[in-house]
Amino acid sequence: MIIYKTFKTPLAFYVYDRNTNTILRINQEEYNNLKKAENNSNDIQPKLLEKFQVKGYLKEDVVEKIEHPQLPILEHYLNHRISQLVLQVTQKCNLRCSYCVYSGTYENRVHSNAEMDFETAKRAIDFHHEHSDELDEVTVGFYGGEPLLRLDLIKDCVNYISNKIEGKKISYSITTNGTLLDYDTMKFLIDNNFNVLVSLDGPKKEHDENRKFANGKGSFDTIMNNISRIKQYNPDFIKKISFNTVINPKHNYTCIKNYFETDEVISDVDVAMNVVETLKSKENIVFQDMFYIARAYDYFKLLLALIKKIDMKYVTKLLRVQQVSINERYKNLKDTTSIGKVVHHGGPCIPGSRKLFVSATGEFYPCERVSESSKIMNIGDIDRGIDLVKSRKILNIGELTKDNCRKCWALPNCMMCVAMADGGNMLSKKKKLFHCRESISEVLYNLKELCMLQEFGYNFIEEV
């Protein structure tokens, strides 16, 4: 069996060869023949097949097993190369954001009074230190709830790390709603070189509509007053603050975009845009057509800038970061010479190694984005350490759909996070297959995008 995918753009015809992870530009006659034979490669015209195979393309499938390549070294990584520790210092929060994954509208835990004690924090820090001995640089992050409600614990942790750990570069990060960034807090963060991520959903009206204090009052004015004081006190530190804005169906996308472009306080800072989480939501989250139209138009301007049809200054900074993703997709294509006999799709990171999330009660999770109510996502705790069996299952989720993956043309470029297969008590093949359709469509869209960029000036595609 030969596994490939044909597709076309308004200007050209292409075939994607899975074995070599290569896009080939072809003529229309070749396209028509390969298109007809896509489900039965025996129907490919012999002369046409020979033309490709003599150059190493469109050869018989070589994949024998679906297995993550890092599975054999998983235990070593968990014992020696845990890169980032994230401490959930509290599950309390002084805001009640309507779309928060802990609001009760998601299949996850809800806000609680649980707080991490210093003993748990110390043990987590010790565990991280003992299991990162091969790394010269590590990161310690603080998460909530609202982590600055436990500034006392954060200070104790930083002091403990400073006194205990030598010979490593320690970076600190914190994700905060920004309401508690007073002078003393700001000075502490500056003095200890923290990277700060502040949640801000745009101008006052849009932000206050969802991000309210527990008493119902909007939080915008409080946050912006704090940010303004930081900028006045230490203009350089504002460069270490980035913002995350979450777009939901009630928001005016254009208004939010314009705010981040023009506001005098934050117009020069980095902003990441995310769409409100729909996975495991108990509500039906539906965006209006105008949102998709406005966002697509802005993305189109980014593509125009990449092919030098317009200046990048005309592209909203909310989308400029997408250039990195485009370059990574291109790099992934160029760096693969052969798919190999043992392969696994992308997506799952090494659970507990790239990031170890420790809940307020000392439970271990692969990251802060998975559900804390899921038993399968709980990969250990402060007493037992990391559960190697669970970590293996999470890393090797391709095993769930191995028969489908072996036949799938999109396998080398599929990015399937384990959260897509979270069945609560176990990993779910049914849920993973449901998301497979979306992933395959995304891969095809991305390949077409790379080809069209090449057609207008990017040198992405190899000619046969």
C-alpha cells in the first residue's frame, strides 16, 4: 500500500507523500490519475509510479508499529529531565470569570478553598530539583486560582529555591488576573526577574462583561491602574509582562483588536489571543459568522505580509505570532527524511517532563490545561512520585487508534493532545477518533497554505 494525499490550489496541483513527509508539485494529468487511485494505489499508472519511485517518492508504506519514539526514554526523562515545575499555590480566586474552566460550566473541578502549604511546596521543589539533575536551566511557575492571593507562599518558595539550589539557572513565571499587582508585589516580581502573564480581555466593556470580582464588579479599572503604575515605576519591566486575551461569542473581536493596538499603556506589549475553551464545556459555545470573517481577514493580511504584498505593520499583533507556527510547519516537513517503521503522531508531550503541574493538594498532572477531575490525567502525587504506567499511556496515545493511524496520510503532521482522548477514568478511543476528523482537516489546510505561500514567493515545495 502506498499512502499519499492529492490536493490542489487555484494555481497548481500537488501530492503529499507520507513516507518522506514531502509535498510534490505535479501536473493536472498526474493529479487526476493519482486522485483516482488514492484509495487503491494499485491503480496508479506504472510509468507515472516509476517516475516518482526512481526519485524515492510514493514507495510502499514502511510503517510497522504506532509507538511514540520517546517511549523508551520516558523513565530517564522523568528521573533526570523535568524541565518546568508549576505549583498551584491556591484554588481560591478573587474573580468569577464566566468562561473560567473552574466556573462550574466545564467538566473539571470548581473554585475551592484548597491552598498549598509550604511543606507540600518544598517537597514539590525538592522533587523537581532531584529529577532535573541533567538540566542547567529550569523554570518554576506559580498558578491558581489567583496565585497572588498566596504571595506569602510564593516568596517562601523563591527564598527556599535560592538557598537550596545551586548551579542552575532558575526562571520564574506567574499567571495572574492582575488585580493584586500592587507596589510591593510588583517590586518582588521585578527583583526576582519574573515573567508575568496577565489575563486581560480587551477594553473595559468587553473585559468587565466576563471578568468580574466575586461581588459582580468588573476588574478592568483595577488591572489597568496596576499596569500603569508598573510602567511608571519600571518601564523596562513592562516588557516582561505579556497579556492573554480570551475571545468568547459575546465579544466584539474588532473592538478588542483595536484596543490592544492603540491603548497607550499596553500598545507595545506582547498579546496572545485565544478562543474560549470548548473542550469539555457543558454549554454550547457558538461564535457568530462576523467573528470568523473578521479573524480570517486579519489572517489573510498576515499571509499578504509574508509574501511581501503589504507591510507587517498592517497586521494585528494578535496574529503576528502565527508566523512562528507557519515556519515550524515548514521546518517539520524539511527535517523529515523518512517516516520510519516505528512512528507516532505529534501532539502528546512527555507527561511530567516538559511540565509537571502540582495541584494545591499535591497531585501531579501533565500540565495545567488538563482536567483535574480526570483520573487518567492524574499521573501521581507528592507521596508516590510519577506513575510511570499512566505516563506511558498518555505519551503513547497513538496506541488507541493504531489501525487508523497506520493508514492515515496525515500521520506525520497530526498534532493530537491527550486531552482530546480524555475519557475521565481511561483514555477513550471514541473521543480520539472524533477529534481525528478535525485534525486531518487542519493538516490538509496547513499543507495547502504552505503551497500557496510558496507559489507567491516562499521556497517550500520540491519539484519532481
